[in-house]
Amino acid sequence: MELKRDDALALMQEYTEHINLRRHMYAVEAAMRAYARKFNEDDNLWSITGLLHDFDYERWPNTEHRADDGHPANGVAILQEKGYPEEVCRAILGHAYYTGVPRETLLAKTLYAVDELTGFITACALVRPNGISDMKVKSVKKKLKDPAFARGVNREDVTKGAAELDVELGEHIQFVIDAMREIQDELGLGGS
């Protein structure tokens, strides 16, 4: 199957109406593309993995964390039916700890590493007058220590993701900020 962003985008938009969830997937897509280039990997495959990783979340949120029903299992079943590569499907399953699918590939580890972090960086940018445009790693790390800020973001996933990628947390945060900054207007993070 030839992976086309237009097809992936149409699928994501078919299942996801909420603009904030769409923006999250755009942010993950941007971070995945940037890491693919850094690691000399297929940036199209990596980008599409990021774009689709939560496409089923709105329809099947899976608050019970069932391994084989709801997000991401239902979405992966759709992707498999459409002929998406197994590497993409396993990475998407692996980004949710409760599926029990191990993150064995660099693709899977990177998706896990950027998922929660992009959400946290977004939360940080939304409370800053200049959004993400002049964001510093120091301010993100400070907010990470505040359990009341963006409490829906799992801090352990952020730190564990960087560790699985074998990158220093500050370096990882800066890399993801830079990737997101490239599409800050599309993400609604350009500031007021």
C-alpha cells in the first residue's frame, strides 16, 4: 500500500471532529516527521503514524483501558482493513501501555515519546502570551514539576518516553518544541 497523507488526513477527519484533538495529531505528526529526518527514517511513514495515532479516540475513548476494544484497538483494526503496514499498526498499539504491545521499533518508541509531550507543550503554550514562539525548555520543565498544571498529562510517560529514545529530557523537549513551532499557526499556538 502506498501511504498518502491526503488519505490519512481524510480518515482522521472522518473520525475526529474536535479541533483540539486534530491539532494534537498535527503536533504529533510534526514531531514524528522531525524525528524521522533526524534518524534518517521514512518521514512519510512516520508522519502518517503520528497523524493517525489517535484518529479513533473521539469515537472510542476507552477510559476503561481495555486492550482489545476501544482506542487504539478499534482504530488499528480499521487501519489493518485498509492495508496500513503492520509497523504502523504496532506502533499505534504500543503508544497505549494497556494494550500490552511492546515498543520494539524506533518508530514505536518515538511515537510514545512525543505523544504526551506534545500535549504538555501545547498546554504550556496556551498559557503564554507568545504561545510556543519563544518557549524555553526551562519553563516546560518547571511546569512538569507542577502536578496541578495539565494534570491529564502523564509525567511518567514523558520521562519514560525520552528514556526509551535514549535522549536527555531537555534535548527531547527542545526538539519537539522546534518541530511544533514550524506549524504553530496550524496548531493555534502562535500567541495572542
